[in-house]
Amino acid sequence: MDCRPRGWRCLGPEIPKGRGELRDQPPRGNQYGGPDPLSGMPPLADFGRRLLARIIDALLIAIPLGLLEWATSDRWVYETRSGEDTSDVISRAYSGSGLAWNLIGIVAYLAYDTIMLKRDGRTVGKKLLNLRVAMLNDGSVPTTSAALARTAVLWLPALLCCPCLWQIVLIITILTDKPYKQGLHDKAGKTVVVSTAP
């Protein structure tokens, strides 16, 4: 039985007579090509708890780093001379010890999130609010590569160039994504955030 119009070569399964679909086709359910993975998982986390967990995690890293930097660096103290414009002040703030502290911050945020997520899918903030990061396809704990991809998209743009703008972009993507409430960082790691509350 030919599965294509005359002159076409058949490369896949045949089209059964009387049906407009291919045989042995997996059920459609999600954007990654498999059945709906949420069918056996806990409910998706609500946005407010996700945001609060992220704030807790950010403060857990920012406060100790800020105190260490304040005690060991003069990055935040600059005398301006008349005629000096803002770009000169910013250039000095992000060179020398300022650049070193930026790199230390990047490593700290990436390491914290990646290690915590690959261990059990939960950071300190997520544990406090009964949330967990899960792989979208099967609900398992994120692999190292998934956790690192998720963390890199979450933190690198914010730490390198545009902290306020990047956080707004992530918030908008979480609030508008259907049906999995994924931010860009979740999409990068192919993860979702679920509630673990009883």
C-alpha cells in the first residue's frame, strides 16, 4: 500500500485507510513531544511562592558576599572630580577589585543553585516554601547539565549586565507561559517548579 500521493516516496509509516493519522504515533501532550508529564506529578508551584523562594536564595548569597566585599574593597567609595561623567565612575567600579567581586558573585550564584538543584531539586528558599525543581519529562531531580543550564540562564544575564530588566523578563515569561509556567531558565533546563506541600 502506498502511503503518499503518486510519485512520492514513502519514508515513514503508512497512512491507514479511513483514518487521517499515522500509526504508532506517540500521544501528543507537551511541547517536547511526549505525553503530558504533569499527569503523575505534584501541582505546579504558584508564582508568589516561587518569587519569595528566589528572594530568599538571592539574599543568602548577596548578604555574605556584600559584607565581605564591603570589608575588603573600596569599590563603593569614589571621589568625583568636577567634569567627571558617570561612565568614568562606572568604569572604575567594574575594573580591578570590582571585576574580581563580580566574578566571585557569578561563581557563587552558579555554584549554589547548580549544586542544590542537582542534589534534590531544592534550594534553601524552595525547602522553606515546600517547592521543588523537577525535570519536565519525568519529574526527576535535575541532572547536572540541566541544573547548570537553568542556573546560567537565571543568573548570568542579571549579574553581567541588566539585573532589574532580566528579572522582569523572567517574571513575565513565568506568568505568561502555558501550561507549565516556565520561565526562560526553566525552558533552558527543561524543568518545572512543583509544590511539595502535603
